Amino acid sequence: MQIKALACELPAKLNLPLSRFSSSDIARAAVNEGLVAQISGTTIWRWLSADAIRPWRHRCWIFPRDPKFAEKAGPILDLYQRWWQGKHLKDDEYVLSTDEKTSIQARVRLHETLAPAAKRVMRYEHEYKRKGAWAYLAAWDVGRAKLTG
């Protein structure tokens, strides 16, 4: 489809990343290029969202470099399946996966946040009063799919 190609070519033409263009910008460009007489930004968004190739989306990934990664990870993965040393865990045996989030800054804004409104984004004041730090601890019961925190 020519419009999908335009969506990928437009950033290069204007020397800007695709993330800087809205679907309405791409719709205007499609009309200006003579690809269509008229088209909505919503249609452009729907077409691009349905496409299998989405160059504007990406995800960070870490590849394990440790040659013994599988050997080390194996027992943990077994526990997630409720197995330990080749035996299935009993009903009264638990596997808990725990984590902590320390030093969450407790802040109170000095002025009330304004909710978004017509033609206005949400607004919040940058000034705040410190109220200490919090710590969050959580445990996931792997076998029972239950979170405690």
C-alpha cells in the first residue's frame, strides 16, 4: 500500500523520526502527494496499527552472555513449574518470588493538579514537599498465582 510506504518515507524526506509525525500529519502528506483525494488520520492509524511491520515500535532486550546461563536458570525455571530436584512439590510447599522497591520518594504537590480539558493537557505544578521515602515489598506465590505486597 502506497500510504504505508509514505509513512516510512516521510521521516527521511523531512529528516525527522517517525515518532514526530501524527497520523493526521501522514494523512495530510498523502493528500499533498496526490495518493488520495481525502483520508482521515484515524484511517491511517488503523492501517498502520494493523500492519505487521511497525518501524516506530521497538523493545529493548538483553541476551544472556553467560555460557552457563541455561544451567543456572534451569533450577529456577523448574521451581516456577513446581519441580525441585526431579520431584513435583507437595501441596504444602510454596515457591515465592520476591522483590523490593526501595526509596520511593513520597512527595506532595504544593498546588492542585488540573485535570485535562478541551484543548488542554493535564497540568501539574513542579513544586512539591518531601514526605520521606517508602519501601515496597512484594511476594508472588508462583504455584497459586497470588500476590502479597
